[in-house]
Amino acid sequence: MVSLQSHSSIRITALDLRRSKTLCAVRCKDPSSNEEKGDEKKQRILIAGGGIGGLVLGLAAKNRGYGVKVFERDLSAVRGEGRHRGPIQLSSSALAVLQAIDENVAKQIVEAGCVTGDRINGLADGISGEWFTKFDLLTPALKRGLPITQTICRMELQNILVNSIGFDILTNNSKVVDFMQDSHKVIVILEDGRQYEGDILVGADGMWSEVRTKLFGQQEAKYSGYTCYSGITNFVPPYIDTVGYRVFIGFKQCFVASDVGNGKMQWYAFNNQPPMTTDPPGGMSLILCTTCKKQRLVELFGHWCGEVISLISKTREDMILRRDVYDRDMMDECWGIGRVTLLGDAAHPMQPNLGQGGCMAIEDCYQLIVEVDKAVKRGSDEIVTALRSYEKKRRFRVSTVHAASRMASKMLGSYQPYIQVGSVGVKRERGRQAFLTNV
Ligand SMILES: Cc1cc2nc3c(=O)[nH]c(=O)nc-3n(C[C@H](O)[C@H](O)[C@H](O)COP(=O)(O)OP(=O)(O)OC[C@H]3O[C@@H](n4cnc5c(N)ncnc54)[C@H](O)[C@@H]3O)c2cc1C
């Protein structure tokens, strides 16, 4: 990795002001017209990426009266049109942050999703279906006066955020390909040549962030060892009133099932495989599938408990997606340079087993906007310090959750159930093969 210092100086000296003729400055309120903030200069915040983090930050910035633009390369992907993107579990702390950012939006999210933290949540044995451990999500939330953990369909969540931000702030078909900065401003460059000027740029462009690559150079992502199938189905299982979110675990695979409200169940099936493996070609019985994910899932999970099998069988082939799961090592030092910083998966992509990546992105947004607010009060020259302060304040919490997510992935995948078979020994279920062992 090239040092921060050398990159920083390259970026700053690379600023070509002659190109500024084509700049579209972000519209922001005239600072003098802002009575609340007196003479303070309103910062112009540019955000690359309109996923969970980019949209929540855009909303926070808008609500505080900052000039803000969110550049999204493909809104149909954000909304999940023609596809779906699995359930998102929102923890109590992420929900509290959403409330602090926008009470009305938080209310819409609660209404569109469903509270799972007041039901049984936890880990169960994949083959027998028996509970292995249960998590108490309710007591800690009640104790601290926080909202209760809920899940929501990802596209519902993003739709609410998109509609709340509005299209004067969010621009579609706007892929960020580069940026330039000097000591006074940052300029974002889009794929079609458009340029925008602002005071800071936040790379919220996800796991494969262009902004991160421009800042720190190309870095290898780490394959988790798992591919992930996700599905959604209009199905209300008999246990709906008692169980919220359940992770069925087994050797080198697990299955996550969650109520997402409105008569829908969503699930993830993780299986240990080399990256970029493909599913077998579809059979004649399943129309419109070129590869047959459902068939593959039946092979992998067909010997698991009824709850898992019924969710797979109730899901249409075209409602099953698949992707390989990657994360990255945490960055040692700060995750920005000058007027540019990163947020969410762009800064700290983590494995999904704890359902915390999106929550961390939401928490990032709050810390970032708080630091910007403080800098504005101190004086506009403080904005770069604000970004470093945001990174510093988030690092410890995010690193802990990042490490715990990797650990959870290892733990879940190495689980092997032991089933007593008389006095001789135990039968160890290992994937689809069972064998006897003396202990
Ligand atoms: C299987 C699975 C299950 C998960 N479950 C949960 C869960 O239950 N709870 C939870 O909190 N988290 C969960 N996560 C993690 C969560 O999905 C991510 O952490 C979260 O989406 C990160 O948000 P983000 O805004 O940083 O990035 P993203 O949501 O990835 O958004 C990035 C956006 O930037 C856009 N973009 C990319 N490049 C550019 C560019 N150059 N210019 C402009 N736009 C660009 C993309 O189109 C995208 O819209 C899960 C992840 C996986 C894989």
C-alpha cells in the first residue's frame, strides 16, 4: 500500500483548476440566510454511493441544512428492482441513531419492517432444528430505553430513504470515477464527465469503493470462504408469533431465516465453497432458470430440519440470488486523506454473520455529522480535522465488531453436532455424511 502522505500530496497537487469551468457547484443555502447558524459557513457535502450509508448520511446532512449531493451509479440496484437483497437486521443502536437523524423516517422504517427483538432469536442446530442458544435482545434495549431490534426488507429500507432525501439531492446514473482536492475544496468527477465541487467528499460506495481505491490504491478483498444464497417468499410459518430471527447452523454451512413483516420471510443460506463457483444448469421442471439455485440448495440443505426445507421449497427460483461473501482487513490508521473520508463498507466491510455492516454504516453517519457540526461551530478551517476525528472515534467500535464478525463466521462454520447413540459413543453428523466415533 502506498503511504498516506505520498497519496495526499499527489491528490492535492493534481488539482487542475482549469477544469473548473465545467464545475456544477452543489447548491447550498446562502450561509448569510441561515439565522440558526449565524455567520457560520455551511459545508457542502458530496457523497459517492446511495446505499444504506450514503442515503442516511445524505438525510442527516439535509436535515441539518448542509448543501449535499448523493451520487448513485445505479438506482435500480439500490432499490433492488427486479431482485431483492435479503433482510437487514437493524440493531437497537442503529435504530436509535436513525431516530436521532430523522424521527419521521425512523417511524416509517419501524412500520415497514417488523420487530423481532421481542421474540425468540438465536442459533439452532440445522439438522435437528433444536435451539442451541437464544439471544436476549429485549432486556438490554429496554434497560437503555432504546428501540427494539427489527428486520426490514433491504429494498423497503432504501425506498424509504430515497423518497425522504428526494431527487434534488440524490442523482441517479452518476458513477464517481475520480476526485481532486486542494486545501479549499474537493471536486468529484463522474463517469460521464460531470464535475461537482464541495467541501468534503464521503466515499460511501460500498465494498468495491472507487473512492477508497483512489485514496489508497488497489487492495485485495478477502474471500470469506462462503457463498451466500438469499431468498424471499410470501410465506407465514406457524412459528411466526414466537420466533423472530433464527440461524440454523451446521458444518461449513448455515441458514438464516427471518420474519421481515407483511407476510414475508427472507433467508440467507451460506455454504463453504471456493469463490466464483457456479450452480448446476437448470432442469426441465424449473422454467426460466439457466442455473438452478433451488436444486443446489436442496442438495445442500435437503437433510436439514423442516423449517429450513419448507422455506427453500416455498421460494420461487427467480427469487433466489447468489453472491460470494468478502470482507477486508481493517485499515490501521485513518481511512481518509484531506477532505475525503470513507464510510460504511467502503471503510470497513465486514462479514455478515452478525448482521452489523449496515448498522455500523448508520452509526458512522451520525458520528460524521456530529463532527462536521462541531467543526462548523469552531470555524470552516476545521473541516479536515473533523473528518480525522470521525475516523478516530469510530475505529475502536468498528474494529471490535469487524473482528467479532470474522470470529462468528469461523465459529458458525466449524459447528458439528453430536448426537448420542446409546452407550457406544456418539454419532457425528458432518454435512450429509454421518460416521461413528468413540469418545
Ligand atoms: C448476506 C448479507 C447479509 C447482511 N445482513 C445484514 C444485516 O442483517 N444487518 C446489517 O446491518 N448489515 C447486513 N449486511 C451488511 C450490509 O449489507 C452492508 O454493510 C451495508 O449495505 C453497507 O452499506 P454501504 O452504504 O456502506 O454500502 P452499500 O449498501 O453496498 O452501498 C454502496 C452503494 O454505492 C453505489 N456505488 C458503488 N460504486 C459507486 C460509484 N463509483 N459511484 C457511485 N455509486 C457507487 C452502489 O451502487 C451502492 O448503492 C449484510 C451483508 C450481506 C452480504
